[in-house]
Amino acid sequence: MKWKILILDKAEKDLIWFRRHDRKHYLKCFDLICDVTHDPRTGAGKPERLKYFEREVWARRVSLEHRLIYVIYADEGQVEIVSCKLHCEGLLN
């Protein structure tokens, strides 16, 4: 099953920042997003479900500092990419 991907505004801004300042991480983000389209719960970047959220929120490693944060909506077959830069503190309140 292919998952529909929706990139939210913050994640888009993060990708633009990476494109201008850090090409390596920019390409890594796209590799991870491509992997998420196939299976958002397994694959590259050490997928990890984040605790303490009511929704199904996951993270994958872009680097030691940066994480790809996304929410899975299994009923709709959709994944929302929330953030690509830094960690997830305060993102999904």
C-alpha cells in the first residue's frame, strides 16, 4: 500500500532551510519521506513511535540533532509530515 503524504507548513520551511544550508540533510529527508510512503512504521531512520500523544506520532532520524516527525492516519491511508528539523518539543500540542 502506498501512503498519501501531506507536508505541513513547518516541515516545508524546514526543507527549504535544509535546501539552502545543508544539502546532505535535505537529501536524507527526501529519502526518509520516500521510505514513509511505502511503510510509515518500518524502514530507514530507526522509526520510533513517540509516547504521550493521542495520535499515532512517529519520528525517524535525519541526524543526531534532527528528526523527521510525522503523524499516521491509518483510516485515511495518509501521513502528515510535521517537522524535519530539530526535535519534537512543542510541535503537536
